[in-house]
Amino acid sequence: MIDLFWLGVAIAGVLCVTLLAMIVQLQQTRRQQAALQEEKQALEARIKNLESKIEFLSTGSKGIGQRLMTAEKKLNQALEKQDEILSNNSEKLFQRQAERVLKQAPKAEEDSALSRSEAKLMALVGGKPTDKT
């Protein structure tokens, strides 16, 4: 019977050691679980922070995009106006040059007859061509 007694004691000892190891393992698992939970909460807070920054940047970029489109529209209008002004200025320049030619009296030594193009120019500007002699 002594053998059975020692066998029972050995089994009880093994069971106690196994139970103790399981308790230690459970405590380690709980610590790891708590650390992981804290890390999860920190990551969730970081995600929320990044989401708010992304939303802020998105809103800002939309506003900048709208302002850029407005500026582009104004630039196109200014370029069109500039082209129009340049076109008008060149037309006015030609008209001023034609008026200067008309105001100049022909010199005595020059042929007083007007060329066909000069006569057309005078008619366009509003001047009256002189008679060809």
C-alpha cells in the first residue's frame, strides 16, 4: 500500500505543479491581453486623430480647388479681354496710321495721283480721295 500511497502523492504533486503552471500561464495571458487592449485603444485613438486630419485636409483641398477654379476662370476672362484689347489696339493703330497718311499733304514734286490702295484706304477711314490728274 505504501507504493500506492507514494503513487498518489506523486500524482497529486504533478497535478499541483501543473495547476501552478497553468495559473502562471493564465496570469501571463491576462497581462498580455491587457497590454494588447491598451495598444488597441491607443491605435483606435490614433486612427480617429488621423481621420480628423484627413477630413480637415479634404475640406481644405476642396476649398482650395474651388478657389483655383475661380482664379482660372478669372484668368481666362482676363486673357480674352487682353486679346480683345490687343485686337482693338492693332485696329486703332492701323486706323491712326491711315489718318496720318491722309493728313499729310502730297508734296509738289510727288505724283499727286493716288494709288488704288490709297483710295480704298481713304474710303475706309472716311476721307475723300482727291481727283487723279
